[in-house]
Amino acid sequence: MSVEITTQTRPGTETTMEPEWNPPSPPTDLIFDDGEPLESNRHRIAMNVLIRSLQQAWSDRNDFYTGGNMFIYYSDKKVFNKDFRGPDFFAVLDVDGTKQRQGWVVWQENGSYPDVIVELMSPSTSKVDTGKKKDIYGRIFRTPDYFVYDPFKPKSLQGWHLDTSKGYQPLVADERGWLWCDSLGFWLGIWSGTIDREDAVWLRFYDA
């Protein structure tokens, strides 16, 4: 079974979808919002696709938290005015998923960092996403799985898995172009279709 997210497909796609699904807009009143708008409406939808598809796949679980476009605070001095990042999508495992949060504060979460991060790239952010951010997520966060994808460039998907001694190692796509996310036990791949009246090639989770 795959993680279902929408209904409309382009010719040649083989994925069967559930009836129409319209992911909600991200909240706009969070005091911990990262303060920077997503690059486009497509980026906003793409973030929601990832969040909602994981929530739906694990709807019977409450031991994980997933969010996006909100700050992760990780200062070793336990202050909010330094050392923070706002990934477009992240998931943390083995935590209380029922707890309401306005941001992810590492020192209030027993030192837990994201297990998976996805950054939705654009021409203005791609160098930072594959450079500085990748370094922080690997060296400081020790996030096991990191992915980047530009919603306007279907062939832009890249991913890395953290080797404890060698750092991030690039993932090799299978014959479908999908990348394995070991932390979640899902494939990350693209799907062509229309969501919220936007026709695009979306990034989504698959379990087979």
C-alpha cells in the first residue's frame, strides 16, 4: 500500500489515489514561525503534502511529531535568540506526538533532534540547503536522513544518510528515481498531479 494523497494523475502514472484530498494551509499565527515566507504557493502545498501524508500513514500512532516552516531551537545555552533553524519539513520519532508545540525546542524535548529533514529548494536557497544547512543538520543535529527537492524541478531530488564516522553519504535512487528514508521506513519519490488547483510534480512518501 502507498501513502495516498490526491486524486488526479497525468497519463502514464500508475498510482491509485483516494478521493480528493485538500491539505490545509499552514498556520500563520505561530510565534515560533521562522519569519520567512515559503518561496511560492507550490512550496507551501509541497510542505503540506509531506506533513499530511506522513500523518495519514501513521494515523494510528502518537509517538512521532512532524512539522514544517517552524523553528528548531538548539542552543546549548538554552536561549531563543541564537542557534535556530526552520526546516520546511521535519519529523522526530519516539516523542509525544499529542503535545501541542509552537516550535521545536531541543532542550525541552529531552535533547531530541529531527530524524528526518526535507528542505524545499529554490534557486535562491539551493546552495545554502546543500551546503551550510546540510553541514548543520549532519554535524550538530545528527539527523539521520536529509533530503532536498525543488518543487519546480522534478529531477532535483537528492538525499543523504548519516554515517557516524564519514558524515552524510549520498543516497542512490532506485529504478523509479525514489530514495529510501531509513528512519521512516518509506520511500521518498515524486508524483504528478493536481493539488489545490496547482498542477505539479510533488514529493511524497511511498511504502512500496
